[in-house]
Amino acid sequence: MSPIAPPRGTKDLLPDEAPAWRWLHETHASVAGRHGYELIDTPMFEATDLFARGVGSGTDVVEKEMYTFADRGGRSLTLRPEGTAPVLRAVLGARLEQRWRPVRVHYAMAMFRYDRPQAGRQRQFTQVGIECIGDRDPSYDAEVIEVAWRFMAQLRIDGISLQLNTLGDRDDRLRYREALSAYYTPLRDSLCDDCRRRLEVNPLRLLECTRDAQHVAGAPLLRDHLSGESRGYFADVVTHLDEAGIPYTHNQRLVRGLDYYAHTAFEFWHTSLAGAQNALGGGGRYDGLAEEIGFPATAGVGYALGVERLLIVAANQGVAPVAQPPAQLVVCTATAAGAKEARKIARHLRDRTTVIADLSARRLDKKLRDADRLGARLALLVGLDEGLVLRNLRTRAQQVVTADTVLDAVSAELLQAAQEGVP
């Protein structure tokens, strides 16, 4: 019988990768927390309508990428493909916005999209993000961007650029859709099948297609269809970013892939991620989303960043932490008779450092070899005729200790290693 492999597009988190994973999540929670954002989490699956109505029926996410199934009661459910709609549902469903505004929340959640797997993009992937819900002011758009900017600065990742645009309000986009439709309709026969469909459903999506990218340069610009109010809103966002010292590129072709965005839209690009996959993540304002999912009109703005892509960049730049030995010290028994004493000493030593107890019946030399392979610094040998022996696995030096002195001896060894800067 052949072994069962993980589903295509999924990836196990192995112990060697866990330190970098934990570092990224803890850094994001810390930076978001310093800006007043509190942790939120939502179910891994939701009613399909939440995404069909919220994300948009004309998007690739809804039409091609969602994992949708019927439960035993015949209800249509979908594995979460993105975080904004579920978080907004949770906040408004609990009426948090009636207690204070805006509601600031951050999250770290697994998402699921049926897509072609490649480096940094899996069918199950993780995003960290924030949402600022309940107030419409340009300062909040800038605040959200600043949180992401500070987070990536805290990771010490270089080479990031902020791509910024405005999508205007609903009336602006309606005028722009008409202009795009007029431009692309004569080109219909030269478009790919997806873009011919997008032309009827949502012409903005044509600007994101890589197969028909040759037509984008001549397409109308959204700025020519913006109202004075929308221009003023975007100018205020830019002013706040300038005050915060955050550089940006005004990318007038940036539209984002979900229908709920309005006004500010942004992405963070990195030079090492080529082609269509150069975005580490992004976000924007979504003031119309609450109404689409059945709640009263409520303003909101947020971002989501791809954990896997961030970790690739961090690893390439050498800023992510590497795996450390699972234990600094291994307590090894030389005979079965020493097991009880070894367990007692191991419990005592765990007050000072990380300890693994190897009480198996294997030979002592094999236990020491495995302790060395684990990367442990010290081994305590229990059950030898001469008593307790503390061995430095790096220098091979060893000393005889007693139950009363072993804690001090271990502490001295670890202190010396720390002073020498030895990992």
C-alpha cells in the first residue's frame, strides 16, 4: 500500500520552519497591538453567500477558486478564501461598532483557494491582516497602510514598494466601467475566453489579465472619471502618508481583485517576486461591503498579507530566525536502574533550561550520538559508577557533579556559551 501524500497545493509546517513562522505571527500581532488592534478569528467555513455577495460573483475567486460543498443539511458552505468579509460579518454580527468606532481588529488565518500551486501560493495559505471598521476618514486608510509598513520594517525586509491608487466611489466606477467596455468591445475577438466573460460581468477585471496585458496600455484611466470628492479623499490619504514618511508609487492601473474595494486601494510589491506574483499583499477601503452581506452601511478599510510570500523573502534576505535545537541538554541513562533518578533530575533542570530525557534501553554511545545530532550543547549521564557526569558535546570536556551541584554546573556552562556568543 502506497503512503498517503498531502493534497496538492498544501504544505506541512515542519519543526525547522516553525521558528520563522512563529516570529512572523508574533511580530504582526505585536505591531498591530501597538496600534490598538485586537485579535479576532472566524470559522474556517462560512455560508457561500457571504463570499458570493461580498467578494463578487464576477471575480475569479468566486467563479473559479472557492472550495464549496453542501453539508448534511443541504446548506451550501465555502472554505474561507479571504478574511475581510468574515471579519466584517463577525464584527457587525456582534454589534461591536455600536460600542465604539472604529473597531480595530487583527487576524492570522488559513485561507483556501483552488489555484495553480507555485512558490508562495498554495491552495491552503495563511494571511495576516487588520480591519478598521466603522468610520470613513482618510486618516484610517493611511493608518492601515502604516501598520503594514511598520510590520514589514520590523521584519527588516528590504526592497518593498507601496503601490497606491484610488478606485473612486460607486458612481465613479460605473462611469469607468462604461469607458472600459467601450474600449474593449471592439477588441472582443482578440481577448481570451476569461476576458470575454469579464467584459460582460466586470470590465475592471480585464486590467489584471496577464494574457491580454498588451491592451492595458491603451485603456482609459480611472483618474479621468473621478469626482471632485473622490480626488479630494485620495489627496488627503496621500497627505497623511507623506506626514508619516511612507514612500509610494501612484499606480493608476492598480485595481485589486475583489469587488468590494472603493476609494483607496494598495499593494506591497517586492523586487524578488517576479511577474504577476510580485505582491506580498494589499488592501483598501470597502465601504459598500456591509450592505452587500446584509448589514447597515458601515465603512471599513484593511489589508491582508501573504505569510508564505513574506517568509520566502525573509529567508532569502537572511532576516528570519532559524531553527534552534529542541533542547540544550539531554539526560541520558547508562542503565535502566538510573531511570527514576534521571526523571527527577530532568524535572529539576527544566526550571533552568530545555531538557530531553532519553531513558530508552539503547546503548549510551548511541544516546550521545543522537543528542549531538539534535544540536544539544550538554549531556548529563546518569547511572555511571563515578556518579553524575556532565559532558559538553561541543568541546567533549566533562565533569563529575552531584544532584546538589548539577543545576549550578549546567547554568555555568550555558552562561559561558552565551558570553562567547556560541549558538
